[in-house]
Amino acid sequence: MTSKHDSLIQQYLGDNNLEHTVARMILIAMGEDIVEELIDTYYAGISVENGLLILKMLAKIGGYESLNVLRDVFTYEAESPILKRTAALGLMDNAQNLSPDEYEQLSDYLSNT
């Protein structure tokens, strides 16, 4: 399945620093309109490095769908501790949307990793 923003997402994930920076700014400006496509890309099977970039972008954009993915990665990621930690940091960046219990759980996790 391809989306109309595949090339933009690939530029964000690519090695060219200029293209990455420009794509990052565009993705941030698009906000929640691009979240579904970022999530689809994440779950399509990408490298850990690219997974980190997508999780960081989801955290930057925020919103209901983004936070749900970050919660899922934090809760269920068993193979890559770095993805789990990045998801936890992304959730903490959106602390205003966390319950007190969730905030405490994330704080405890981050202080012990």
C-alpha cells in the first residue's frame, strides 16, 4: 500500500541531511494529517533506526493516535529496548495528556533504564 506522502516520509527517513530537515519541517506542519501514514510506515517493518525517527515524529506531533502508538510500543515492545525507551520519552514529552498513574509508571521506568 502506497500513500501520497510516501516520498516525503522516505525523505525524512533518508540519509540526506537537507532532505531530512525539510521533510521533518513539513511533517510537523502537517500535524495529525500525516499521523496515520507514519503509523502505517512504522508497522510495515522498518529498521530500528527508522523506527526511532518515526516514534520521535509521532511524539512531536502528538494527538490521540500518536500517543496510542507510543503507549503500545512502550507496553509491548520486547525486542528493542531503545524503541521502548524512545516511546517512553515521547509519552513524557506529552505529559499533559497522561494520567497520574501513567506518568508515574513512565517516570519509574525512565529512572531505572
